[in-house]
Amino acid sequence: MGFLQKLFGSDETEEEGFFVYVQCDQCGAKVRLRIHKEYDLVRAGDGYEWHKTIVDSRCFQRIPTVAHFDRGFNLVNVDMQGGRFITKEEYEAEEVSQTTDADDPAE
């Protein structure tokens, strides 16, 4: 992989990380986060822990999160204050509606 690809984005495989999607309880903003398996997860018992304070781009509320994953990187449980995990489809539904709204001419 070239230097510029590493700098501006890469074709990292699913083996290196995965995405999670969160929605803020206060303003409804949706956030996509990438968890790198090697750097972001801490080994805990027979699985992994992920500690993150998520901040959305709308109201900037802090969303402290501790998530537990099994060895297969499946979510086991989560302690999140001020937000909730959502599906990729829920996240993408807002992305599509924002794109559609931007394409509509103003009346």
C-alpha cells in the first residue's frame, strides 16, 4: 500500500477493524466510528473491551461508552450514557435522506 493511500484512506480489510454506529439521545445525531481491532480494543477475560467517549458533531454531547465484545468481535453488552448503538441501515437511512434533501431545489 502506498504512502498516499495510507495518508488519505486505505482499503483496510474487515480483518483489521469494524464499524459501529451510535445515535445521540439529546439531538439525534448519528455517528459512525471505526474500531481498529489491534489498537482500540483491550483484552478482557475471554473477549475485549472498548472504552470511548464519543462526541457527535451536532450538539457536542459527550457519550461515555464501555462495550464488551466476545472473541469473534460480536457485541456482548454495552454501558453507554447519552446515546445508543444503531444499525448500519439506520445510519445510512439518514445519509440518504440528507443527500436527497440537498439535491432538492429550494422553492
